[in-house]
Amino acid sequence: MGIQGLLPFLALIQNQAHLRDFAGKTIGVDGYVWLHRGAYACATEIVTGKTTTKYVDFAMQRVRLMQHYGVSPYLVFDGGPLPAKVGTEEKRKQAREESKRQATALAAAGKESQARELYAKCLDVTPQLAFQFIKALRAAGVPYVVAPYEADAQLIHLERTRVIDGILTEDSDLLVFGCNLFLSKLDASGTLVSISRTDFARVVPGWSDKEFREMAMLAGCDYLESIPGMGVKTAWKMMKRYRNAEKVVQIVRFEGKLKPVPRDYLQNFRIAELAFLYQRVYDPLTERLIHLEDPPPGALDGDGENFVGRCAP
């Protein structure tokens, strides 16, 4: 999930922490992360349509773990599909269908162990599964919200408006969106990893949020495939030198060291950037759908409005 190679790139500012370090804080949680973790252990049952509550049990154990150490969880769930990720989601769907076909064949042949591995690969955490978790949250009085589109953007809005004090997720995209306190890799003992945006200067000194975002996007994200051969390290080196994605693309095309850059790459790059900047989110204070940031006049002309999500998904 997220930008491949981004978290290792930020290894210098990753700190070992514990939930007790955030006692008294409200931490936003990407609900689907816990659902995926919990569902993995019962993938065969879910994919084959058998009834199970194991995934909800796992997720609620994580809720209680946070509460035990004085941290208030605020769960956020993905809503409708964002047009910006149609290509990514279609590829994932095709991969799941192929894995399910292979798993079914292996199970029929009595190769249960191999089948289980493939069932895990074709697992699709559906809104129906999420609803079972939501019902458990309601019963426990734990706050939650279903985003109009992506949980990532919704979590950022909640952090910016100080509804939450940080974000627990496994998706490095949150750092590209502008997350201030990024928490990940929570284990059963309460240990986790934290990254503070105030430490970015130790890795990319003097960089603006825009430059960091462009570097990450050049390396490839859910909204835009990378230039073939362009990973985070290469993107960092080139952005460090040229400080502008458009210039980087021009140089890559001129030097010809990497595979050819698609003709419409820069156009797609700027459109994809709209999803990081102006995606639709739900504002719990006004109970309205708003943009993550107010777009300047003309920013969403053409297909821009479709790409960041319409007002009524």
C-alpha cells in the first residue's frame, strides 16, 4: 500500500514508540488496515462464503489495546470508489479473480495448504465485512466515520481540523497527503513506529511539501504509475538536483537512460496530484462534503472534478 520504498527512505526518522506514549490522545485509524489483518487469518472462510467473526474479533482487540493504554481510537473507513484509482482497482480485481480460480482448483485437488495461500491473495475486504466491524464499534461506543471516498484524505482532514492527534495506518500515502504524526506497525504489545513531519528536514532539508509530494509521485503511487525504472531513490536524487517534477521528466526524456516516458505522463501527473490536494472529504463539524483544500479557480476544470470525487458519490 502506498509508495513503494518511501518508508525505508525515511528510516532515519522512524522512531520506536509505544501506545502509552500517546495516552490522552485521539488517534485516527484506517479501519480497512485492521480488517485486512484480521481477515487474512480467516481468508478461506471469507472467500468460500463461510460465516466467521474472526476478523471483527481481531479488529476489536486492537481497539481495546489502544483504550487500555489511554489512547482513544477514531476509526475511518473507505467509502465510494475514487475515479482516480479506477486503473489500480481494476488490476487488483483481476489479480484476485485469477488467485481465486487457482485456489479453487488446488482445493479441489486436495492441496489445502497451497489453496490457503492463494485464498489470502484473492481476499477482498468488502463493505459488508466493514459493516460488521462498524456494528461492533457502535456497540462499544467507539467513534467512526465512513469517508465519501478514501480514508486517507478523510484522516488528513480530521488531523488538520484537530479532531484527531495523529494517524495509525500502514499506507505511506498519508505522508504524501501531509500527515503530521504517522504511526504504523502496531503489534499486540502496543509497540509501534512513529514518524513526525517535523523531522522531515533531516532527510530532505529545505524541501517544500510540494517537492516531497512530487518526488513520491515520480516513484509511483495508486493514482499514477511510475516512470519505468524510477524508484524513490532515483526520484530523490533527481528532485534534489532539479527541484521540479516537470524538469525531471524533461531530463529523463533527454538523457534516455530509463525506459521511454509515456507521452501523456506529465498531464496524468498533474491530474493525479489533484487527488492528493483537493479530494472530497466529510467535515463532521459542518456535516458537509468539502474539498481537502479549497481549489483555486480553474484547478478542477475538465475532468478534475470527476477525478477528486463529486459532491454526491
